[in-house]
Amino acid sequence: MDSAVLSQFRSIIGDDQVLDSAEDLSVYAYDGTATLRVAPACVLLPETVQQVAAIMTVAHSQRLPVITRGSGTGLAGGAVPVEGGIVLCLVRMDRIIEVDEANLAMVVEPGVITQRVADAAAAAGLFYPPDPGSIKISTIGGNVANNSGGLRGLKYGVTRDYVMALQVVLADGQILNTGTKCVKDVAGFTLKDLFIGSEGTLGVITSINLKLIPPPAAKQTMIAHFESMTDAARTVSEIIRHKIIPCTLEFLDRVTIGCVEEYVAIGLPLDVEALLLIEVDGHPAEVAEQAAEIERLAGEHGAREVRRAHSEEEATRLASARRTAFSALARLAPTVVLEDVTVPRSELARMVSHIAQVSERYGVKIGTFGHMGDGNLHPTFLTDERDAREMGRVEQAMREVFEFAVELGGTITGEHGVGLAKKPFLPAAIGPVAMDITRRLKADFDPEGILNPGKIFD
């Protein structure tokens, strides 16, 4: 990068907050997505919104690409730099500015780790429900930029449902404040919603006002074992049809069950086709009633066994069957590609069956787990990026999985985002009119095209 521009950045944020050595740049060349690596021209670590605004003013005047980054846990290549680009890493903007118990809200900077948000809410006797699988290491800014979901999405929704207001630095350095602490606010367009899930292509999020809620008084965790994926999917449908909305309704397939049991040894059966992890929460009487009804429904629809947790420790151990799924699968191959597709709940069994057929047809090992309650599946491809022929088969298999999800009325991503990895599949998923509007919004907010260029669309 031009030394004069680097000097400008150093004058804005200080020498120790500008990284440009080859060793430092290699650390920021990738995110959590397999196979994608590009070294940036420099890395900037601002600590205030004023510094971010000044950086964007310089980048805009020089037409320099800017890739906003948190912890780099994304799984669609959203934080992978472009050649000659600036990585704007916000991990030093990590203050919890306010926990507002009177208004059930919290104001945080984007670099706060999501687990800290949940812990700060709990310390105030409140509850922040979104819980992405990366909760212990991902940043809240990244969660907002990708509209992250998690295990509680069925009952409590996703990140978008808890964002009340945002402060955003635009491409030219202007600072936009959108939204308020008010529960009701319809003054003008709801601009904050444009930035949630925009993957850093429209602005740099520098402050977030989050909605909190009272915590549930009780919960019950259970695991149900099935010899048929169809029976597991039918049980999910019956649970919802009986107007029971668990806070967690997750599943693992046979491949994933075996990997998890080998990894954490919690006593999972190895001779079943599917496992459901179910958690209900709320008033103690309601929880007891719903848990009993779920046991009955599971038994009537083919569950071989339903196992309840009898303590908090046992509940945590059972929940680890799902929370460690990715880590367990990652031990089996040099390269692990964790994907996500979402289909209507009624099509879950067909989707899982199709993934198994694709695995066999292309000779690619795939373990599938995910959020059966909301139809969000995570087919996980176990492969080796050093084997070009195998990677070719993986790409063909993924294409078939994405195309079938759309054919079933679903979508190519439920929570990971589009980024680089799924960009080729977006037009078929949302159609030409939506693509045109998306491009026009991008052009209005970022006419020079410097914010995370090449992500979502070219």
C-alpha cells in the first residue's frame, strides 16, 4: 500500500494499530471458511467511531476496498479480504456501554464477544436469546452483519429480532444513527434493517442497541432416538402442530452421532438414524406439561427412547451432543466445509434424504445436523482441499444440495450468509427483481463500491 496513505492511517489511529508486516497480514487472510485465502494490503484496528469515520473518509477518497472484520468466524467468506484491500478489524471496539434495565436494553460496541453480551444480560437478571454456534468467540457486530441465528431460533428468533438501533459509518465517512430505544418507532424508513444481514457491504456498524427480555423460569432438556429420519421429521411436525414451540429443536444424523460420541463420549446410541435434542422453557408447570406431551408424541411417532436430563449438569452434557457436532466432524478430514440450507419443515426428511443420496453419488462424506425446528440444516462436507479432483466433486455435490433446497421452496442460507462462497447461487435463490434491487441499494449506499467488494454479488 502507498506509504503516504499508510501514514494517514497511522496519524488517525496510531502506529501500533496499523499492521502491514507479511506475518501479520497472513493472519487476516482468511476467516472460518475453508479454502478461501487472500492477504490484505494492511490491517487497521480502530478504537472509536471517530477513528472509523476518519478511516472511511480516506478510503473513500482513495477508492480503497474496506473489509470489516470481527473475530473472523464467518463461514461464507464474508471477511476474506480482496487483493489490495484494507481489513478494518473492530475487535478493539469492545465496550459494553450500557445495560439499561429500565428499558430492557443494552448498548454495545461491535467488538464485544457474543457470550459477554449474554453474560452481561444474565448478570442484570435479563436474557439475550440469540446463540450462534460460535457464541464464545464471535463478535456481536459480526452477528448483526450476518443476522446470525442459533439453537434458540425456533422460539426466540434471530439477531434481527433483538436489534433496536444502530450507529453506522457509511462509505464516505458519514455517521448514521438509525432506530431508538423505543419499542414503537415508525418515523421514516426502518433503515437499521438494511444493515442487518448486509455482510458489511453497506456500512460499518459501530454501535448496537439490543433488546433484552426476562429469562425463562424453568427449562427441560431431553434427547429422542429414532431409527428413521422420516420419523424424526414427523415428530418435529407433530410437536409444532400441537402448538408446542420448544426453544431448541435440533437434530444429528447417523454420521454426526458417531463422530460426536467418539469425541465427547456422552452415551449416544450408535445404531440409530437420527437424534433430536429438545429443550422447552417457560413457567415450571408449562415446561412439565410440554415435556410430557413431547415424550408422548415422540413415542407415538417412532422414537425408540426419550431421555430426560435430571440436572443442569446432565442438561449441559446432553446439549453438548449438538454444540460439539462441528468440532467432532472436523476431526475426520483435513478440510471441513460447513454449509447451511433451509427448507420448509414439511420438506426436512426429503432434504436430508437428498443429501445422503448426493453423498453416495459423488463419493463425498457428508455429516448432517442442524436446527430441525426451523428447517435449517448444516450439511458438512468432509474432504481434503489438496485433492483437486475430490474438491471438484464436493463443488458439484454442494450445487445439487443448494438447487434442491430452492426447488423445495427453501433457501441457500439460513444463517451463514452469502459472502463469496454462495455468491454464484444467489440469483437463482432470490430471482432477478430482488437481485436488481439489491444492486441498486448497494450503488446508493456505496457508489464507489469500496465496502466488502465482491461479496454477495459482483
